[in-house]
Amino acid sequence: MSMPPMAPMPPMPPMAPMPPMAPMAPMPPMAPMPMTPPSGDLSNTSMIMNNNLHWGIDVTILFSGWPGHHHPGMYVLSLVFLFLLAIAIEVLSVGPTLKPTATPLVSGVTQTGLYALRTILAYLVMLSVMSFNIGILIAVVAGHALGFFVVKVRALNHLAGQVD
């Protein structure tokens, strides 16, 4: 079913010039705002936040107290954890091979659940990198690179197996 062609619109009449605006009255000056420091005991608020890239084990990842300050072992453990998390994100990006006998609803729920899990893990890794620690950045990039490599090698081996 086709629509009939539309008639061309008539040209718009020229607009009348706007009258000049009257000058506005000056605004009264604002009163100065008091800049008082917050009250109370702030001795427990020694959270280290950097807004530039830095080295070091004194870093806060995701939440206060993790991996702990002045604990090299916990820092290395958190680097290994983020490395493995980045690998998992790349592996989950491929998606599962679903059985042809699975119903569309089951397949859709499975793929949606895996997508949600991958998104949550990716956001956690992104927030970890936002600590601006170079060690964390290197561990995450290395994890993503290794995970990408593993996924691509598996795909190439699968294709080579189909050709033979």
C-alpha cells in the first residue's frame, strides 16, 4: 500500500524584527559563604585517593580496607585476582555453544545471565583500574590480552578442525 505524494509546503512569511530589549537591573551582590571545615573526629578518614597514575602497594581497590595498607602479599593477591577476573571477562565474551535441543527460553535466559555476569565483572575491573595504580593497570591489561589470546586460539583450532 503506497502513500500519495505530499503537497509541497508553502513558503514561510518573513519574520518581523524583534524590538530591542530593555536593559536589566543589576543583581544585588551575594553574601559570602562560610567555609568551615566539617565538625567531628576525622582521624579515621585516611583513605588514600590519587588522581594520577602511581606505583605502590598502598592502594584502595573497590572498597576501604582492600587489599590493606602495607601488606605486599595482599597487594600481589589482589593483582592475581584482577588478572584472573580480566581473563574470565574475555572468556565469557565468546558466549556458550547452546544445544540445539534447548528451548529458546532456556537459551535466552542462559545467555542473558552470562551477559549480566560478564557486565558486572567488567565494571568491577573498570572500577579497580580507576584506583590509578600502575600495577593494577598492568595486571588487568595483561589479563585481558591473555584471555583474548586464549579465546582466539581456541576459535582458530576449532576452525582448523572443521577444515580437516
